[in-house]
Amino acid sequence: MKGEIERGVLYVVATPIGNMGDMTIRGKEILESVDFICAEDTRVGGKLLMLLGIKGSLVSYYEHNKNSRHEEILARLQNGETAAIITDAGTPCISDPGVELVRYLKNSGVKVLPVPGASAVICALSACGIDTRRFVFEGFFEKNKSARRERMNELKTEKRTMVFYISPHEYSTVITELYESFGDREIALCRELTKLNEEIVLTSLEEAAKSEGKKGEYVLVVSGYNGSEHEFWSEMTIKEHYEHYASLGLQKMDACKAVAKDRGIAKNQVYKELID
């Protein structure tokens, strides 16, 4: 039976990340009741609705068509229809283009309401065993190596627990680069959460860097900086330190900035050392 909903509203509906039993009663009722559902992938969304026994009208909304959809969705909502947005799995608008639809509609005076449920980030944090009093979600790393290394360098002194998403083919590269940038840290490898092959392993970056990743999607939880980690550059000269970053693909200015930040010195001091 359809639940009571507000008209002209967009509902942000969380869906299961693996186990269908995690779909909330309210979430199902909302999806049954709305006039249309915005889905990142209509094939995945269609399968979800089928499993839930819902006959819903799906509208594709993803990275490459999002801008052309905004006015269409807004017009329907202003005309009194009600919609929901879902992602492939978990809570929408976290590391996916749905956030832009939410912003567009809110700026246009449309009401947006959350329907909470499964979240890979919170799921991983709750069962990882690492301090969760303060944490920061960093999502996926950049595909470009130099940009990825630059972000890792920025995060190496982050004191809060950090949460990352890692796709299966990126595991070895990301773990190795994190170990080289952060030194050894306590980490939790959370793989295939709520699915058949679910696994949560509390280990270290050093140990993880020695092994190959298993198949599946990962949520990686990394403990924050506490000031005691070994600095990879401690035995290097400034020139060697600079050459390390240059070898990773950083441009001269960016490599100098990275060296200066690591050592807590002025960029001019790095430039002078290189010239000398």
C-alpha cells in the first residue's frame, strides 16, 4: 500500500549496498508512491524495483545527461508531481552526480527530503575498530597519478580518521602509494560490504602493501596522523626529496611545494637548494 507523501518534493532514497534485507520500510513505501524515480543507471534501478515488487517509472540521471535533465525534472515537480532519486547502491548524492540535482532544485525553491538507509561509509566505520569520533570522507582517488599523489601528500598530516573508496583494479596502486606517502598506519580493508563475500580486515598499510587485493569493491578506513609515523624523506637531501616528487610526475613548482610542506620550510629555501 502506498504511503503518504508530499507533493512537488524530491525524496533522496537510500537503497541496499548488497543485502536486500537492508531496504527500509519507509524507503520502499516512498518508491511505491512517487510519480517517477531518477536513477543513476536505469538497468540497476529497474532490477532493484523488480526485486522490491515495485512498478515505478524510471528517469535516467547520470554524469553525462544531468544538465539536460534539470529543467525537465524541475518542471514536473513544479507541476505537482513527486519524485525520488536513487543511486546504484547506498545513499544517493554521496560521490555521485545526484548532489547537483539536489542543489539545482533547492535553488529553484523545491523541497528535498532525505529517506535514510544503507551507507557504505557508515557501515565500514561502524565495524572497522578504528577511532570514529572524528572522520573525513574522501571518496575515490583521482585517476591521474600526479594528482593522486598530490592529494595523498595533502592528507598525510590529517589527524582525523579517513575513509576512501577503492575500485578493484586500483587496489594495489592506491595501497602502495598510500604506504609510500603516509608511512605505516593502522587501516581497515572493508570489502564487499553486506554481500556474500563480505570481509572486514584490521591490518596496516605496510602489510596490505605486501599483498594483492581480492575481487570486489573496497571501503578503506585509514587512521589519522599522530606525529609518530616514519617520514619517507627523513634520510633524503632536499634535492633527493624534490627528485622523488618529480619522478612521480609532479611539475617543478608542485614538487617544490610538496617538499616545502613536508619539511615545514619556505619554498624559496627549496628553490635555493636546487639552484646551488
